[in-house]
Amino acid sequence: MWSRQPAEITNAASSQKMAESWSFLDTFEPNFRPLVVIELAKSTKEETIEWFTKRIVDKKANGGAQLLVKPLVTENGDETIYLVGASHLRLLLGAETVGLVKECNDNSMRTFTYSSRKTFKDFADDNHNFLTMAECQYIIKHELENLRAKDEKIIPGYPQAKLYPGKSIVRRLLTSGILVQIFPLHDREELKKLRHSWYGRVKVGYQPLDEIRCYFGETIALYFGFLEYFTFALIPMAVIGIPYYMFAWEDYDKYVMFATFNLLWSTVILEVWKRICAIVTYRWGTLLMKRHFEEPRPGFHGVLGINPVTGREEPVYSSIKRQIRIYLVSLPFVCLCLYFSLYVMMIYFDLEQWALDYHEENESNFSSLMLFVPSIIYAVVIEIMNRIYRYAAEFLTSWENHRLESSYQNHLILKVLVFNFLNCFASLFYIAFVLFDMKLLRQSLATLLITSQILNQFAESLLPYWLQKRQKKRMKKRMCSLKTDTDLSLVEQVNLEREMGTYFGTFDDYLELFLQFGYVSLFSCVYPLAAVFAVLNNITEIYSDALKMCRVYKRPFAEPTASIGVWQLAFETMSVISVVTNCILIGMSPQVNALFPDSKMDLILTVALVEHLLLAIKFVMAFVIPDKPRDIQIKLAKLEFESLEALKQQQMKLAAESLKE
């Protein structure tokens, strides 16, 4: 959840007007616009449905969400699917509650308040497009999640589903299995326009990031922005890598300059991205937003107690028990998985030796092709192991019982990154620094990179798209025989979308780019064409991911964000590791070894010195290049100054009133 930036102080008059607006707000809306779908379990009891829907439409003063609800009759006549909407006034007040930042008439970005709505660009009382559909759905999601129990001890009809004051009703319904899913509806017309401008035709140009942000929200738009930026950033590496590959394939010594360029490149692109990210998120308003105090995640459980920060009653779980689970169960399991990964790697090297012996015995075209078979098999096994481990990591992290979603995500990302890094790159490190076989390193790097890209494209986009098309055909056949007074197109749309797969976020997408960045940067001086294949893959990735978002998965809820989060640190860590690996590879080159014919210790010390020097240059560049452009810094400082002045005036006003009394 997000709240307004401290730079925007709402005065007492604004709060009073908002309270008055809440009191006069009615739940009746003549033109009901469905925005969100709620699906309950088919066995849900009538008293539960009645209680839940009443809480949704009740006024805020009574602890309700003050939204609009309409049942959707399914083909079986069941009323377990409900459409949720809201009046225009309700959405505007909700925009202030969640702290949306919009552009003002003076081109500045400020937190939206209902009392000052006339000062915002494109606002009009009859302009229902002032808030994007994604923002409206985000507001409804926020209000539903903040439906909290008052005096109820249980969910009506389900004595085993306990409640306590302040507990999120929606989260309890989800964990109890009463609520199946909540998802936002697609806007067919807007989606059609977005598909046409995004991937409907093959073109050379930028993605419509602002349109993607308006439809899917900032988190997904920022991922596609990073994917596009990373693809363009790879082009210089690809352009330089092609002549190196064509004219100096076997001349390993000439790769020293290429590796040096790569070290500077990996630092510059990440620092420049921070600046681009700041510009984009300022324009979208999310740079001025910050998170609310985090609520416990839905899967968190424990003994009922008092939160010392909020004073509210909620589950409490011993941090000692959690640490025991992490260090005595999760950590040994991860180490066991890492050992198994290394064991599989050694089997791969046995296969490589078998293929080499077979080729030396036969010397045929078939035997030459057999040289690539072990690497291809190993690449497939790596992808399978990564996916299986991902499920195990999710189970373990959930079992650790983290209270906050951010803590859960951090532990999950750490587990997955450690395993994926070792699983994907251990064989390359072994070949480079134990076997010292540069020819095998080139072959393995090329095979692993290309095979993983093909498998990811198939597993993430092509296969789900084919399955979705089959599901859509079956659903249309059922809809043709359906007889109901409800709008058939809406019934068809809801039934199609609720059967779609759920998009679980950008984790896997960023992970794929992270591993690709490792393949390109860690051993760039050995295989310069890695950047070329990465560019080609990313171009198709943009189209396949766009297809996936628009045609394969349910529409995800918009989530405001100001950066790519922990992935920025992950990419920066990878770039530091690439400095070390490339310096060692350069030190192993015959040209450099020839400079130190008598003392290997001098060579080691020189390589270590160069590596430390390059790391120093890298960190100096990261420090010198500001994360935010100068004009953005000035705008943020100006807003902070205005907020302090407003707070000072408010305090002076209160002091003057107290003196009068």
C-alpha cells in the first residue's frame, strides 16, 4: 500500500471536507461500471455472502467499503461471482486515501486531494477518465483489503474461521478458502488499442510505456521499460562483439580490450538506468509516494497478541522460532540443493568427456554434432532444476512464516538467486578456472545461453498461449448454449478471464534478465557473441511478454513502484563479480603471462591490483553519476520546502488559536 509523501500536507479544512463528502456519498450509481470480479467458493453459505456483500456496500462510517456490488449469474444459475464497482465521487475520495500523485495545472506533481481537485490537469466533474482504469481498480483493491472486522469473532456460517478486531476480512476469506480469487476486469476496447500499438505490428521503435502504465500499472510498465533499456544498452556490446568474433575468434589475447570495455559498460548502464527510472517514475507520480505501515501478509499465522507498534490485536509469532526454521531447516536444504547441483554438473563433465572420446574415435559429422549434445542436455536439466527448486523455495519461505510481504519476498529472492547463480554458472567457473579449457568454455556458454533462451520463450509464452486458445474455444462453445438475461458478452468475458492463469508478478521476468546479464558480463572476453544473442532474444521477449500480458493471463492489479527494487542491487552485484572474473581471465591469457615469465606471484599481485583499481573506478563512477537528474532533485526539494512551510504555518495557526483560548 502507498500513502502520500510527507511533502504533501493535507490541512484540517481538507480533512473536514473529505469527511463531509464521505457522509453524503451514496452507494447508488445509475451507470454501473464493473471493475473488479470477486469469485466465492460454490459451497459458500448464503449468510456469509449476505454478510460480506453488506460489508462491501456499507458506508465508511459503519466500517464498510462503500462500493457497488452486482451478482453475475453463471451458466449453472449460481451467484458466487460478484462484480464490484464504485461511483465517480467514491473513486476520487479513494484516490486521496491511497495517496495517488497527479499532475497539476502548473505542471508540478502533487498528491491528489478532493478539496483541491480543480487544480489538477484534465480534471472535470464529468470527466470520468481523470483516473485511469488501473488506478480505479487499485483503489477498489485497497478498499477491499482494508475491510476490517469490528466486533465479529467469526465469519458468519464458518465458526472455524476466526476473526478479531482489525483483521482484514478479505485475507481471512482467502486463507479460509471461502474467497477463491479477486481480479480486475480487462477493458476490451482499451486492450485492443494497446495490443495494436504495442505488438500488433512489427516495428522499430519504443514501446508505449505510458499506455502500458495506464493499463497495467507502474510495476509492469517499469519492467518493460527496463527490458527495452537493457536491450538498447546491449547493442554496443553486440556491435563490438561481432568483429571480435569474426576476425579474432581464436586470438584470445585480443579480448583484453573487449573485457575492459565490458567492465565500464556494466557500471555505466546501471547508473544511467537509475536516472532514467527517476525521470519516468516522477512523471508517473510514484517517485513522490511511499509505503504505508505494512500489514501482516495473508499466510502469516501465530498466537493472538498485541502489536506493540499499532496497539492492534493480531497474530504474533516468535522470531526465535522463525530463525530456527531458517537456519536449521531452510539453510541446510538450500546447501543440499547446491550440492546436488554440483553433482549434476560433474555428471555433465563425464558426458562431455564421453562425447569427446566418441568424436576422436569416429571423426564424422555425426560425432561433431554429438559434441554439443551434453551441453544441450545439461541446459535443459538446469532449467528443470531451477523450476523445481523455485517451488521448493516458495514452500520453505512460506513455512518460515514471515510477517511482512517484503520480508517474505527478500528471503525468497535470496534463496532463488543463490541457487540459480550456482546452477547456471558453476560449470562455466569450473571450466574456466579449474580445467582452463577456453574452447569448451565458449561452447558451453553459447549452448547454455541459447538453449535457456529458447526454453524460456516456449515455457513462458508459447505454451501458455496455446493452452489459453484451447480454453477459449471450449468456453465459447459453452457460452453459445447459455440462455440468460445478463449481458452475454460480459458473462463470456468474466468466465473467460476467471479461467485464465494468474500472473504472479515480474519476479521470473527479472530473474531471466539477471541470468542473461550474467552470461553476457561474466565471461564476455571468451564469447563476444553472447550480447548478440541476448539482443535478439530480448527483441522477441518484448513481443512474447506483451502477448503474455494481453492474451494469456488475467489482468493483474496495478502496483505503484518507484524503482525495480532489490533487482537493482542484484544486477550491481553481478557487475562486481564480472570485474573479478574478467580480470582473472585476462591474467590467464598467454600475452599477460608472457610479461611475468619468472614470477607467478607478481602476476597474481598485478591482476589483484588491476582488479581493485577497476572496482575503485567502478564505485567512483557510481558515486559521481547522480541517481536523479538535477531538475528532478530541484523539484523534489521544492516540494519538501513547501511541505515544511505548510506544516510551520499550520503549527503557528494552532498556537495562535491556543493563545486566544
